[in-house]
Amino acid sequence: MTIEIIVFIASILFGILLYWRESKSNKIYKFFNKLFYSKELQMKDDSKKGFLYQQSFLMRLVYIGVLFLIGVLVLRLIIPIDMYTIQLFIASISGTLIGTYLANFVFKSSEVIDEQGDSLVDVMKDTVEKGKDFIKDLETKDTKAVQEAKKEIKEPEPPKKSARQRLKDKGHL
């Protein structure tokens, strides 16, 4: 179990490294593209698409699976010891996939921050200013509400005389 965790974490880092490396240059993908496709079907020179970079989930899974299958076959030829081959194979493929998506998330978020950096600062400043104005409005509304409440609360009127007392005052009782 421990070796699987170590392989999984290492494969996450390997996936990040592969994705980063392919985002910088996709020469290997272009080479295979030129090798397998005719001139009309080849990708354009300005395309940045690679084995992992800007690729769909299924194609990433296929390319990573083939990469690790070749690696396992070579490893089995070099070291003929049978050591959890299937579990390590699955841990390495899943870790590499997760690593590529983590790298994709980091790249996308850094692009958004770079593009929207100035506007984010302006939005934050506007939000702070609106908050200050809102607090000032609340303070003025509170003082107005207190003054209105004081106007509504009048001096207590002297208690009115009962009907019996009024009749006595007039001399009817």
C-alpha cells in the first residue's frame, strides 16, 4: 500500500511535468502527426495541441495508458520481478491524469489572473468604495430614524379625567 501511495504522488508530479513540458513545445506530437497523416490532414504549424496539452479526457487516457504500458513492458524485460504490476500501473495512470488536470487548472487560473489582473483590482476598489458609501448611508439613515422616533415620541399627555370626574366638575353628581 505504501509503494502505491508513493507511485501515485510521483505520477501526479510526473503528469504536471509532462503537461508543462508539452505546453512549451509539442515537437514530438507534430513529428508523429506528420508521420501518420497526409499533408492535407496534418495539423497546422501554429497549433499548440499535443498528447496531453489541449486534449480531451479520452485521448489523454489513451496516450497515458500507452506510455505506461510501454514503460511496464520495458521494465518487465529489464527487471523480471513480478511486483504489484497492475496496482502500480493503475496508480500511475490515474495519478498522471490527475497531475495533467492540476497543471491545466494552474495554467488556466494564471492566464485569467494575468488577463483580468487590472480589472480585478479596479473591481475590488469599486467594491470597497461602495461599501464605504453604504456604511455612510446607514449612519445617516440611523440618525434620521432616531430624530423621527424622537418626534413621534411626544411628551406624555396628562392623564385625562374619567367621565365620572367630569360630571362632578360640572356639578351634575
